[in-house]
Amino acid sequence: MSPEGIGDITQAGHTSGYAHLAGRGVPTVGRLVAAARTASAALVRPTLWPRRRDHWQPAPRAARRGVTGRMKVTAAVLEPNGFTAVPADGAHRPAVLRLAHGRAHLVAVADGGEMLAIQELAPGRTRVLGSGDGYRLINTGTEPAVVVRVTV
């Protein structure tokens, strides 16, 4: 076998000279978890909570300020007994959820709407999802629940 006709050959760890082939670092799950922790800590005060309820929206600037790199930070405020779907990005990228305030449960739902599993979002803990597909968040407390979602 001959390398003829393959094109340019580069050594591992060295740049290729082609800008479109440059590798872009993808945040690790640990960095996503750290970003969720930072963003949820910024949302402790109710004055910083997003105004629109039961919908995902970009997190306030104060919550995004401590997050560096190519990560998207969104937040949802759920009224008592309120629920919302965890957005599916279609690319099966990892997502992390962290409860900033209140009490909520994460429900895994099948395509037909059947509930597969229910897990509590524990305060101070971050839930890592393989992707956002097929999940619902439900506020099971008596006060508003604030949830932060960080994706790549």
C-alpha cells in the first residue's frame, strides 16, 4: 500500500496547515457540570430568575457570566405542578440539569407518551443526560422550581 494519492499527510499532534481541519475542543462532561454549578449558584436570588414561566429560555447574563467556552446555558422556572419538556437538540449531545431552587422530578418518557422512569433532581446534585430527547421536568414542590440546563 502506498500513500500516493492520499493527499497531504500530517503528524499526530501537529497542525495541518488547513484552517478548516483545525480541531475545536468540545467541553467535557466535567466542564458542563461545573458550568451548571456556577450558573445555578448565580440564580439563587429570585430577582435573577427568568420572567417567563414553564418554558426554557437563555439564562440571565449573571448566570452565563461565569461560563466559558462553547456552552449554551438555559433556564426554566416551573410553577407548582408545572411541567416542561427538556428540549431535544437533535444531535444527541450531552446535556446536564441542575436544580437551582425548589423541588422537581425528571421523567423519562417513551415515544408513545408512556412514563419509563421518574428521578428526583436532588438539590446540590447535577443530572447528566446522554441527550435531551424524551424527558419532562415536573415541579413537585409548593414553590417555583428553577432548573439550569447546560449543553454543548
